[in-house]
Amino acid sequence: MIITVASGKGGTGKTTVAVSLALSITADQQDLTDQESADPAHPLFLDCDVEEPNAALFLRPIIQERREVGQMIPEVDFEKCTYCGRCAEVCQYHAIAVVGEKVLVFPELCHGCGSCSLNCPTGAIHEVLDVIGTIERGWAGPPSVSGSLPSYPPHGGGGKGGVEFAQGTMNVGEPMAVPIIRQLKQWAIPPNPGDRPVILDASPGTACPVVESMRGADFVLLVTEPTPFGLHDLRLAVEVARDELGLPVGVVINRDGVGDQGVDEYCAAESIPILMRIPLDRRIAEAYSDGGTLVEALPEYRKQFQNLYAAIGRLVAERKEGGA
Amino acid sequence: MKQLVILSGKGGTGKTTVAAALAHLASQEMPVVLADADVDAANLELVLDPAKQEEHDFMGGQVAMIAPQKCTACGICADVCRFGAVVAPSPRPPTPLPSPNFGRGEGGQGGGVRARAYSIDSLACEGCASCFYQCPEEAIRMEEQQAGLWFRSDTRFGPLFHAHLFAGQENSGKLVTLVKQQARLRGLDTGAALVVVDGPPGIGCPVISASAGMDLALHVVEPTVSGVHDLERIMGTTDHFSVPSLVLINKADLNPARSEEIVAFCAGRGVEVVGRVPYDDVVTEAMVQGRPVTDYTDGPVTDALKGMWSRVSDLIFPDGIDVVKGGQR
């Protein structure tokens, strides 16, 4: 089951919720009768906020694999180029220009669509990788109050506690996050995750990087705060997730008790389930400020996150039955 | 005329609260123009009580459209599309009559559409037109799409330029540039002294667009591990584009040790910390009341923000504000 944690407004607690959810449903945390089953199905966590990835600060994973990612940009073979200008004509992003006997490529404008190369009448354009970031994966061991290093089972196997971790990081100065998120998902998410929990931590906002993080999810969990800013941006996030992408959504209200009743009224009017409330608690904010997670600071929340996961599972199952 | 952008790599650190306070404080001393460059979650309007004067369509870009009657389902469009935006026809033949299940669970094909035609997922389409050029049947056309709206509004503090990018749209960078350009032109026309730009979170294309051409970037940061981590990246971004940085620590008392870490980090990079705002519920109260916090109440938060503005103003107008005398509100 793929769950994307998003919010619209930044700083509402996406990472706090996503990380705590993952840590609460590791195999050793679940009250399973079949705990000794062959596949403990550890959660897979993807930090899709590639502009400002923060989940690693809290999950403290050991990275086992890293690769550079980017997109394919044109490179011109001047032996074959006739400077006809067809490439510049078909490029919708003005990423390639023909000036006299020169062809200029602007990698930061290129979307890597390959149209220039397909349309070149002399086959003078081939594509080369332009690196814009990295993707990494590894393992975050069971949470420990002391913050000691995680245990280190071999990739994909063993250990009942722990979270498989992956993240993307965009290089500073690069504009385009979407290709990194897309490649991170392709690389890290197995083709049929089935019942395995896959949790994606999205970036703030509602534009293309957020859409890419939600695409393919079974459920979108929207973390908001009960303030006018929180409500305004929650509406936009619902428009994207539910109305544009047709995905089931639910809300977590963080810092419950501040602000006003607007979010509650909106959710009631729109029949959006409020799945969890986290009250305003300075202890949570202080733990967060030092890289501590909510469930480490206040272990009593673990049960609530397990309930949250179960509730999401039920909503996804209902949707599947309803749509069949 | 000077231009100042409020940024923070991490979201929710208080950019809009600071931008609204600056709008209030600066407008008491000089004519200002305001721009909300966080076009996918524009919140500045919620605390400035704007009266809309103009509304314009924003044409963001184009998407491909397939004419089903011309499509022979050869699949070339799907082969060349690198964005997964071409949807293959459903293998099931079209139902002759609307079934009781009509419109549900048919993979978006509905009941009446010819099932052999490919279609486009317009949210995934990046408008590259590769399919348009490759389709042997000329069944594909490119259509301009309205991706949002932009507005000019009046506020008590000066004109506000803001926008609404439609859900899930691309080209937020282009809309940011447009909003900023409009604010700048207005400022030049009316003899404004300062343009205050409320920026988007992150370090990607809308942030780069918001920072371009700015005289100063004010980074709002919280004393948390993620705040510190993100500050480093956003400062790398503004340095890359040669925009000088200042830093304001918000909720500074939440973790004094980490606030000191930020001060030390900034000192190491030669960046000035222009203020420390304490954590206080009045910030949220002011937001609920729809007012800038400095306009809503006096107290430690307002004092800290006033101190910050006085320092920013000295730095951005080293020779005083001579523009103002000739200008008009």
C-alpha cells in the first residue's frame, strides 16, 4: 500500500507524521500473531522532497547505494549537423538554439523529452546524461531513545525492526525536481508492493513535484494545522489529490488547539475523514528541533500511528471494493 | 527602488508572517509594492485584506490532445512520450449501452468513447510536443492551457500582486516571474521605494524565479535540525545566483543552542543575523484575525520584527531613502 504524505502548506508536520508512521509499523512494533512469518514486510520510506530532504535527519539511515540521476540532454555531432534549425523549431522549451553555425544547448531549460533528436533530419543529435541530483537507498534501524546507530541488516533482508529508506537530493542551483522524484520512485518502489507499507514524504506546495509524489499512490494523507494558512493550502492539496488525481484522502490535524475551527468545518463539509489529531505540545517541537521523532519523544503515540495505518488500510480497501 | 525577497528552504518557518510584517512596517515609512511569489500556496492575501482590482488569466503552457476519430492506435505517441502521459486504450471493447456501472471503473475511458483511441493524461503531459511531431495520422494537436490566474489588489499597505496556480499545474516559475515583473513595473511607475516579495519554499524553479534580480534575500529559519540543513541549501542557491543573504531566526527560543549554531554558521559565511523572533501564540492569533502581527499587537514578537526591519532598511538603503520624496502612494 502506497501512502503519500503531503500538505500544501509547508512546516505542518509532514516529515514528523511520515517518519513516525513508518517507525510505528515496523515489523517488531506490530502486534502480529504471525510475527515469525518469513517476510516481516518492513516499511519502505521515500523522501520525495528532493529540494529539501529532511527525513534522513530523523531516521538516520545507513546509505548502502547511491547513484547520480538527471535527464537526457542533446549533444550535437557537428560532423553531421547542417544547421537547419529543425531542433530549435520543435523544442517547446527554447532549450536548443541554432545561431549561424553554432548550436547552443541550455540544460536548465531542457525537459529531456528527446524530440530534437527524433526530429533531426541528419541524425546529428544524440543524448547524454545531465546530472541534476542523486538518489540513495539504505536502511534505518529500529528507533532508539538514545539515538544510537541503527542495526545494519543486509539490504532487503533480515531484521524485524527497521525501515528501508530511499531519498532523492537535487543539486543546489538546479530548477527541476520532477525527474529526480520520478527516477527515485522507479528505482526504490518494487513493481507490486502489495500489502507492504510504502510511505512517500512529499514537498510542500501543490505544483508538479507534489503531483509526481502523489501519482501512483493508493492514499494521500494530508497533514495540516488548524489555521487560516493551513486551511487555505489544505483545500488546494485536496483539489490536486482528490479532484485531479482521483485518490482517496484523509487528514491529520497537527498542533490541534491553535488557530480556529476552519479545518474541522471544511473536512466535515467535504466528508474528508480526520484520521488523527496531534495536540500542540512544546515537547514535540523541542524533540523535533534536535532531530528526535514524535514516537521517540512520546512513545504513547505509537499506538495512535498504528491505528492511523489501520484506518488508511480500511479506507483503501473500501475504495477498491467500491470501484470494482 | 530596491527589491527584497523573503525565503526559507524549509516550508512553514514564517515567511508570510515576516512578509506581512515588513509590508506593514515598511509602508509606514515609504511607498511599497507587495508580491506573493508562492503561487501554488499563496497566503499573503489572507493577512493583508486585499481588495481585488484586476484579474487576469495565466496561460501556462500547452498539452497534447488526441482526436479519437483520427487515432489508429499505432502507439507511436506512447513510445516517444517520456512522461508517461499517453494512456493506452482499454483492452475491453466499448459497451454498446451505458451499463449500471457507467462512468465508474472504466479506466477513464467512460462508456461512449471509442476504446481504440489513445488519450492524454493532461496532468502528466509536459507539453513537449514530441508526440505531435511523431504522430503519422496528424491526430494530435497542442492546446494552450490556462494554468492559473493573477491579480492586482489594493491593500492598506500598498498594491499587492498575487496569483493562483491551478491544482497540479506546471510552470510555476513562469507565473512567479510574471507576478514579480508586474510588481516591479508598478513600483517603477508609482515611484515606490521597495518591493517586498514573499517567496516559495524549496530551492527549485519557483525559488530561482523569485530570487532573480533581487537586491537582498531574507532567509527565515527555525532553530531545528531541518531548519539548519535547509538554510545551507537555500543559501547555496541564492549565492549561486549572486543574491546577498540576511537571516532572521524565528521561534529562536525553541532551541537556544541550535539558534547559536545558526549564528555561528552565518558568521562563518559572512551573513548577518538581523533578528531573533521568540515563539509566541500571538503570531497565530494575528493570522486568525487576518492581520500582520506587527499591526495586531505590541510585544516581544513585534519588537523583534521592528528591530529586524530597522536593520534591513539600513542595509538595503545605505544612503537613506531619497526615492520616497519624489514618489507617491
